[in-house]
Amino acid sequence: MTESVQRLEYDVVVIGAGGAGIRAAIEASAQGARTALVCKSLFGKAHTVMAEGGIAAALRNVWQEDSWQVHFRDTMRGGKLLNNWRMAQLHAQESPDRVLELEEWGALFDRTKDGLILQRDFGGHRYARLAHVGDRTGLEMIRTLQQHAVHKGIDVHMECTIQRLLTADGAVTGCAGYWRQTGELVAFGAKAVVLATGGVGKAWKITSNSWEYTGDGIAMALDAGADLIDMEMTQFHPTGMVWPASVRGILVTEGVRGDGGTLKNSEGRRFMFDYIPDFFRADTADTEREADAWYEDKVNNRRTPDLLPRDEVARAINAEVKAGRGSPHGGVFLDIASRRSADYIRRRLPSMYHQFKELADVDITATAMEVGPTLHYIMGGVRVEPDTAATTVPGLFAAGEVAAGMHGANRLGGNSLSDLLVFGRRAGLGAAAYASRRPAPALDDAQLQAAARDILAPFARDESGEDPYQLHERLQSTMQANVGIVRTAGELEQALRDIERLRARAATVRVKGGRTYNPGWNLALDLGAMLTCAEAVTRSALRRTESRGGHTRADHPKADKEWGKKNIVTQRRDGVLVLAEEPIPQPPPELQALLGDDVPTGAAATATGAKEAVRS
Ligand code: FAD
């Protein structure tokens, strides 16, 4: 039977309407391309809305000493030098202009006394660098971009899930999916497609990520022939809520520590002083007294170890909890109440105040929060060419969290929102330039019908078919238990066996009811992408036999110099995932000189006192 599929045609189709997608669409449209923005949530509701702490850019409003060179160095160091140097350079150079442009388009940032955009401290940044709007920066960013996009006349198609990229002769010709509201099928013909679909946190049980984060874009790109890189590099943010159970994983912004909050264990000890890696010692206060002095008097520019990069802090919390020095609900304490006034906390961190009051009945102006690591971000993803955001598939571009390279082995806080603006714009430019040289593609009916059959298949299966919710729960459990903060070969192999079994079961997944707003069906389709990403993460984690940034192997606790020179590339060939190692492009001498000789690795064994506790 032939399924009816609605057809729409554009020059450029952008899949995803978070910061990266909207910025890309604005740019493509500004270049004269007929542009569509497609998203599976409501317009204005993307994951970017949840971003709290700010946008990193060397604006030099708080610290004159800051520069793009220092931002570049911090980003590369934070990423343990696994970053694509050219992306880190473009990002550091262009993010100030992108923030000022956002302000020009109407974003209302917090201000310094002189009326400049205020910048706050965040982990791994040498200088206070994050432009912010209280702890609701993402909301302001999306509001501003959304308004700008609407006035540009860009067509927005919301509540539309794209399931597959369409190709001809190896190049992209469009994409196909379904309207969530009606369940009807739709295909977009496009000369160029930009992926801006975000990450894959929903494959883990404890995550700060929204329901949209099922890895659709990463899996679709891989299936269309694109390369993925460094999928093992997942970021566990050190501070998610740990209770009540129903809200476990929800983010507690790094801004709490940036504004004076400190981490303590059950003995009341500021344990981060025990975990300062040698590499950061020169930049970091050695004693509590010095760190306190830094808060009181920012002129000496010392750093508190509470603001070490996220991978370091997450591993330290993990180690404290494993050593029996955790809080009652399995985290540690984050205390801002004893250093800042109630008024200051409510003004600077209004969302955090309400989040804890409403979800946990805790008043953070009087009591310490309980926090613990939560899966937050994926540094790995689709490989892109830095200047144009082109993937390895002609006509396919990618920007934002779905893309890889910019953050290396560990992302610094605030560097995602700036990444979205810098590379969203570049992806829009790249896609529009590509589209201007191509004729309108013809969609292949056979491909469309094959996509339609796969999308509707869960309705056609009999009673013995699998329940999508159970499969999702199993996947999350195995990823949480076996592909977590600290990994071993045995656990990763177990995860691979589980994923294989789950994939076989997912092939028989069955849904009840009709196509209209059917969440079981939506999840049944999302499962395929989550399983693909989970497999790519696990295989890459097994392959990288070292500890670096977001990837810690208890059975290989040190960083390895040779691994530090390699990306792990994942491709799909004849239906199976194939991994290869490729040398990372090296920065030119003038940028190399900015980095110095030391290589921060984030190896688990470097933190004093953490050695035996990293895994138990
Ligand atoms: P998103 O904003 O997630 O947008 C993805 C879009 O793709 C959505 O519109 C979604 O509907 C759409 N989509 C997905 N799949 C499909 C599909 N199959 N078909 C159609 N549409 C699809 N970073 C910072 O730099 N600073 C911060 O302060 C900060 N705070 C954060 C706080 C929280 C709680 C979290 C979770 C993250 C935070 N981050 C922060 C990280 C940052 O918010 C994200 O990395 C970033 O917003 C990702 O943006 P994006 O444009 O790539 O994707």
C-alpha cells in the first residue's frame, strides 16, 4: 500500500530550533535562501531554554586582561587538547560579536555598574567571562532569537519529528518525518539540510537533559553516511539535584559556585582542596583562606577549586560519595547560604531558589543543597569542517550540541551557548552558499515509501511485540550502571551485550492506539536513535584505553600521550558501526605557543586523595 506523504520544498531546511538551529536559520534566510525551521517541540521550547549560567565570551567588561587568546587557551585546556583547534579559535574570536549582536537584537543582559554587560565566573575560565541574565540566560537567548527569526519571515514547522535524511548519489536531498499532532507523514525537499538537534542525555537514567534529547540528529547523520567523532566523551555535570527521586538529575547551575557557593562533604570539609590536579595548581588557590580572599577581593585573581573544570569536580564528588563521605541522599553539600545574603541569592539565582523551594522544600538562602553528578552534555557527535560546519556528507551541515570537535574531551560551562551562536551562524552561511550552487533536488518515491513503512511499522505488529517504555527503562539502566562517570572494559562489554539484546527487542516494538499525539509511538521511534548513539558511545569508550576529560577508565586511570593525538571516528558500513583512529589536526605554532607545554589530561589518578576512591 502506498502511504500518503505531504511534500514541502525549500532551499535550506534546519532541523532543530534551539540556539544553534534558530541562529542558522536566521543566517541562511539573510543570505536569501528559502529557509524552513523544523522542530519536534513547540517553537521557543527547545532545550536551550533551560540554560542557566550564561554565554562565554571575552568581552573584557569585568576583566580587561581577558582576550580571545586566553579564552582559546582555557577552552583547549578544559578540553584536554582533544579539541579541533580551529573551532576553538573561531569560537574564541567570534563569540564577543555574537553576544553583542544578541544585545542589538534585544537581549537584556545583567549589567555592570557602568552599564556594560556583566560577566560571571565559571569553572575552567581564567577570567569572569559569562554574559548572563540572572540564571535564566537560555530563556532570554531563545526569546531574542525567536523574535528575530519570526520577523525575518522564516517558515517554522513545529511539533514535527524528522526520522530520516533523504539522499541521492551520496548527497542530501531532504528529510522525512511526521507531525506529532496528527501522525501524518511529511517530507521536506531541500538543497541543504542543517542538523541542530542537540544531544542524547535521555539514554541515561540520571540526566539534566530534556525529553527532546534522544540523539536523533546524531543517528540520522550516521545513517546518511556522516562521520561521528569521540562519542565516548560525555559530560557528567557535577551538580544535579539528588532528591526527591522524581527530580533527580535536574541541574543546579555552576553559577551557584561562580557566585560564592562551596562544596562540602558530610564532615563539613571543603574536599575540593584535596583534588587539585598539579596542572591547575598554579591557577588555583591552595587553601580555603586564599580562596575566601579571592571571593572578597577579586583583584588577586586566584581561583577556588570548587570551580575546577566539570570533569575534575564530578570525579571528586563521585570519589567522596564512594568513600562514605556523602550526604544523606547520595550526593554532597553545596552551600551558598553561609557566604551570601538571602537577598543576594534570590537576586542572582532566582531559578535555583524556586527550583529547590518548590521541588524539595529547601530554602537555599538558609540551608545547603544536596547535589551529585548528572549526565549533562555530549562533546562527541557529528564531525564538521570548522569554517562552514559541513559534515562529511555533501549538503549536510551540523551545529550546536549535535556537532563535535569544539569542546574536545570536556566542555567548559558557558561555551555551549557561545558555540551555538558562532557555529549556528557559520552553518547557516555554509548551507546557504551550498544551496545557491545546486538545483532543486527530486525526492525519490521509493526512499519516501521505505521511510513511511518504517515510521508506521510499530502499529502493524502483533500482541507479542515489546513495550517501548520498558525498553527505554532497560537502556537507561544499563547506560547508567555501565557507561557512567568511571568505566571499565568489563562494564562496557556488558553494556554492549545489553544494547545488542535491546536492539533485537526494539525491532519488534509495538504501540497501541492511533497516530494522534501518541507518546508511546513517539518513544518507539526515538528508541532507534538512542540505541545507535548508546552503541557508538560504548564502543568508543571501550576503544579509548586511557582517562581523559569526560572519559574515565578505572582500568586505564592515566592519560596516554598517544591517545591524546587521536580522534575516534565512527562510521556505519553495511549496517554495522565501524571505528577507526585518526590523528587530530595540530594547531599552528602561534596558537601552540598559547597553550604552553603542559597537557592537562583530567586523568583520574592525578587528584590527591582520589586515587583509591575513584572506583569502588
Ligand atoms: P537544543 O536547544 O536542544 O535544540 C534542539 C532542537 O532540536 C529542539 O528544537 C528539538 O525540538 C529539535 N529536535 C531534536 N530532534 C528532532 C527531530 N528528530 N526532529 C525535529 N526536531 C528535533 N550551556 C551554556 O553554555 N551555558 C549554560 O548556562 C548552560 N546551562 C544549561 C542548563 C541546563 C539545565 C542544561 C540541560 C544545559 C545547559 N547548557 C548550558 C548546555 C546548553 O543549553 C545546550 O548544550 C544547548 O542549549 C544545546 O543547544 P542546541 O541548539 O544544540 O540544541
